[in-house]
Amino acid sequence: MTHDLSALLGFVVDTDVFSYLFKGNPHAEKFRPILENNAPHAVVSFMTIAELDRWTLERDWGERRRRELEDYLSERFLIHDEMSRDLCRKWAEITDQCKRNGRKITCADAWIAATAVSLGLPLLTNNTKHFVSVDDLRLITPGEE
């Protein structure tokens, strides 16, 4: 696992929070102070990137809009795109653990949680209910830092 990065990084940003920020959604305002106080230490998982790529296809974005997304990502976030055997094992442990805890987790959410746990970082999310069954995951939500 890549725990040595935790001293340099602040937290992993869930796809929902990234979406609010990029779209200028009013929900983004409650996350801005957390991000501004910790920039440039916000990390996004490869899974968030995959979800965003799907998003651009489903919405038939043109080249200009896709480039805006890429620029926004590269200017404000660190992308954790390293796939490792340890990360795969952590994903499997989290999906199994959540099932045993009586609350299944989606494949995408499990990858995002696995990224955060593997890096030793908390997860900034608006969807805490998606992650409550992940034992070793620390969550950051508006109002807590």
C-alpha cells in the first residue's frame, strides 16, 4: 500500500463532490472551504476519472467541454491512477466487508473507498451513507474537518 503519500496529500474527493464543483452546483459551496484550506492536496481516484469519462460520453460532450474538464482536473486535483495488487485486494476486502456488515457497496464506490484507505486518507463526500459500512474509512463531510 502507498501510505507514504498521506503526509503530502489531504484527502480523496468523491465523484459527487467533484461533480458539484465542476458544474457550479450550489451544493459545492459547502465543500469549497475544505478544498481551499487543503489545496493542492485533493486527490481523485482513477474510478472518479472513469465515471467522468462515462459522463462525457452519455452527455455527448464536444471537444471543448471535454478539454475544460481535463483542465479543471489537472489544475485542481492530483489523480491517483496507480493500479496495484494491494489496491485490488483492498477493493475485495471492502466489498466483502460491506456485504458482511449488511450494506452492499457499489463497485465504483468500493474503488474510491479502496483508494482512500490504501493511501491512508479520508474521503470527502456528500454521500456518507454509501460508505458507512467501510470500517477503516474516515469520512469528511461539510462541517467536519
